[in-house]
Amino acid sequence: MNSMLLSFGGKIKDWVTITWSQTTYIIVVCVLGVCGLLLLSSYLKTNFNKGKKVKWGPLVLALILFGLLAAVTALRYA
């Protein structure tokens, strides 16, 4: 099981580092970052409006996008 996970991780790293061009990497990082920031601002905007129920969906999605952004960056440069 461990070797399967390491093999899968190696394939993902090769896909990000070798298959993707620099332009593709920059576009993916920018899209993930902008979408994460838009979701975070949406969460903060609804959180500052008093009297409304707090919606946790945008915050969770923003954290997932920032996690994907960190993973892609770590795979690219690690």
C-alpha cells in the first residue's frame, strides 16, 4: 500500500514538473489563488453583516483551494 501511494505521488510530481509548462503552472496557480481570495472575501463580507447567519461553505472551499495551491507549489519546487 505504501509503495502504491509513493508511486502515485511520484506520478503526480512528474505530471506537475515535467508535463506542465511554466505558463500552465502560472495560470493554474493564479486561478486557484484568485478563486480562493474571492471565496474568502465572500465569507468575510457575510460575516461582517450583523444579523445574518454565518455561511461556512465559502470558507471551507477557500481553505481547500489554498491547500491545492500549496500542494501544487510544493510539488513543483520540492
